[in-house]
Amino acid sequence: MKGNATARNAKPVVVAGGGIGGLAAALALARKGWRSVVLEQAPQFGEIGAGIQLAPNAWHALDALGVGALVKKEAVFVEHMLMFDGVSGEKVIDIPLDARFARRFGNPYAVTHRADIHGSLLDGCKALPGLIELRTSTRVTGFEQDGSSVRVSTQNGSIEGTALVAADGGRSVVREKIVGDPLPPITGHMCYRAVLNIEDVPKELRLPAATLWAAHNAHIVHYPLRGWKLFNLVATIIGKHTSGGHNELALPDEVLPFFSHYCDTPLKLMRTPKEFRRWMLLYRQPVDSWIQGRVALLGDAAHFMLQYMAQGAAMAMEDAVCLGVCADAANGNFERAFVEYQKHRIVRATRVQISANQLVGMIFHVPDGLEREVRNDIYRGRSAERYYDALEWVFSAPDYVRGFRGSRSGAGRSPRPSASRTAASRARARSKGSRARGARPAPRPPSRRRASPAR
């Protein structure tokens, strides 16, 4: 869809929230010819956070939105998913992410920076100015609707649209009116994040993998970022905490005692940062409806989940693609489109939400002793194919994502990156570890090899 293409709708679809989910929704709608206005409450569009894992279903969604090639230039394609016993140091789970994996799921597994995903989606939206309007410093405060439109209230006034897509996060104002459930309580799940220079990381932990160390009520995740220049570290604990804060400073004296039951290898890494950022993790309980007339919830506003499945962003982008498909099929009847959207999405996204909020933590956080030994015995020695079978339900993208196509006027083409992102990509292509298209890097040690992304 060219930037000056004629929209199918006179009144825009209003998208509340300019994060990954909101931008993906606007882009999916635009690729089907629908005009939208994205309202971001912050002074500028940007993404808070650091590393993110991208499973094959996330890549399929990015490809459907036309920005997969941009994000792949920034990503590190890890070779394994690993889980170690944090007490004994035993390698318990080893899932190879090689050609078998890419063939099975149609895309690779990778890690990247959240800002690289958000920036690519933002570039995609900016490439379609005739269909996507981006507004900052505009906080949605409520809405009213009738049979033909929605009036969205903001602190700056109101906007009339043909529909409202609420991608305004886990504390969604729109959800409060549709669902009416309480705000997420303090959960006891807290993580400490740090981004390190790769040279500061102990050599034995510079693994070409998304790695997790599991122990009672605590786990550690780490992986490389940005062409092996950086290293992402996320250490999560469960307990009683007084802080409900977000992105607060935490010093090692606070963090390290929570991991005193760990063996020495992961503790070497935990002792490396001079400071961490403290984040309280929140989630909501599943609900059986995300929609009300011409208003629909999307992403965290619909299915706010803990990070333990590494699927929050993927689910939001799948939501967005599905929304575009349903809006296209309903030809402007957004009430009908939203009914179909919910029908296609609610079971899958809720299954991931329940798995992340309740089931996966039971694997990571078992007490030391017999329960830990049973957990290890369940997974020890499994073949790659058994792991792939177990992951099939989540890593295989739905048909509406795989089959998504833009309009016949060329909506599927990837946008040109902004000048700043182009310069950054070129710099990474010249750096050690980059595998951007056309680059011919010198041979690297196995621990820094980056697998070629599946096409």
C-alpha cells in the first residue's frame, strides 16, 4: 500500500497506544487499506526495555506486517535454548535451533532489542502517511460509542473514529470500561535487569543460546544482543516485596542474596553488573470477552501475562495481523470484524497467558530436593523432535498469520528504514558477528556464530 493510497474508511480507526501492539495494529490495518490514527501518551514514540526473544510465530507476524527483514538485520540467531539446574549446574534442557527447527516452524528463533522491533514497526507506519497518523502526548481517557462511530476522549479533547482498538497496555483505561476488573495487584514476581558489554561477561557464559538457570523461586535468563556487542541479563525472583515500581535502581547488595542458593557459574554472571534495574512483574487474569461493539482490546490490554513464555509481544503482533484480516473480511463492519477477531484469538492467547502466568513457573521454580530431581528427570535426554512436538502449539503461527497478504497495490513490501536506522544497520553489518545481507564477515569462534535466518 503506497503512502498516498486512498483509504477504505472516511473516519479513522483510533488506536490507543503506540507500543509494539498499537503500531502493529495500525500497520496491519493499513496493509488492508484501512486508515488509522495512533495515540501515544508519551512525548515521543519509543520502547522501554532491553532484550526480547522472538520465536518463529513472532517472525511470521513480523513478516506478515512487512518488517521482518528489517528486524532480522538487528537480531542474533541463537543456536540453542538451554535450561540449566541453578543448584547443580546440570544442563537439563537443550533445544537445538538449527535447520531442523527452521524447517519445522518456517522461521528461526532469535533474540534482539525491543527497540529494534518497535523501531521497525514505526518505520513501517511512517512509510504509510496517507493511512497512518501518529500522534504523541495524547492520552486516552475514555470513550463513548453509538451504532456508527466511537468518540474517544483524550486529555486534549476528543476524536471521532469508526472503531477503537485499545493497545494501551496492562493498565488499560479502555479495558476498565469494557471488563471492569481491578488493576493488576503486586504479584510477588520481580525481575532485575542489566545490559552488559560482552567483554565484561565471563567467557564460559558467552553462549550462543537463550539460556535459563532454574532454582527455587528464582531464575536467571541471559543471551547476547546487537551483533554480540551487548549481553542481556534478567534475574527473576518470587517473594514478598514492598516495591511495585518500574525501572528502579537496584544495587548488587539487594540482588545477590536472592540467589545465594545458586551454584558458582551463574553467580559469576550475577556479580558482574555494578547496578540493576528493578521491575515489578504484573499480569491479569483471563477474561471471556475483549470486545464491546466497535471497541476491541489488543495485546496486554487483552491478555496481560508474565514474561515466562517469552510470547507477550508475539501474541500482540498475532492479534494485530488477525485484526487486519477480520477488518478486511468484514469490509468496514467493525462490530462484526471484532467478533471474528475475538473468536480467532481468545483461546490461543489465553492458553499462552495461562501457561505464562501459572504453568511455566512450576517448571522453573520448583523447590530444591526431590521435586527438583523429578523436574530434571522429566526433561533429561529428550530428543529435539520431542521438544519440537511440545512447542508446536505455540511456535507454529496460525493460518491467518501465515496467509496474510497486503492489498493488491503492494502492501506487502517492506518499508525503507529511517536514515538513523539505516546507519545503525550498516554499522552492525561491518561489526564482528553481523550477518546482514551482503556482509561477508571473517570466520568467528563457534560461540559467536550467527545462524542464517530462514527465508
